[in-house]
Amino acid sequence: MNNITITLPDDSMAKLKEVAAGLGTSPEELVRASVEDLLGRPGEEFRRAADYVLKKNEELYRRLA
């Protein structure tokens, strides 16, 4: 596992701590989960392909529903 260090303005750090406390977790865990969520999202190419398939088969999906 690797570590990363970032610098946040005082007001951002205070807000991060507040949000993390409200979620019952640490600021570090909240940031880690946020980064993992961001990295786990499908890429733009996948989104374009999915949009194309959904649009192309829109009528078929409507009939099957």
C-alpha cells in the first residue's frame, strides 16, 4: 500500500472533519473512500458505448419492458 500527503486550507480540513464525523468515520477513511469511488467510475469511452447501445436499442427495450 502507498501513502499520499496533501495540503488543505484550514477551512477545508475543518469541513472534512465535520463531514467525516457525521458519517462516523475518520477524515482519512473518507478521503480514501472518495478516491476509490472516483477511480472506480467507468471511463468516458465506456459511457459513450453504453449511451450508443441504449439509444440504438431504445425501441426494443421499450417493447420488452
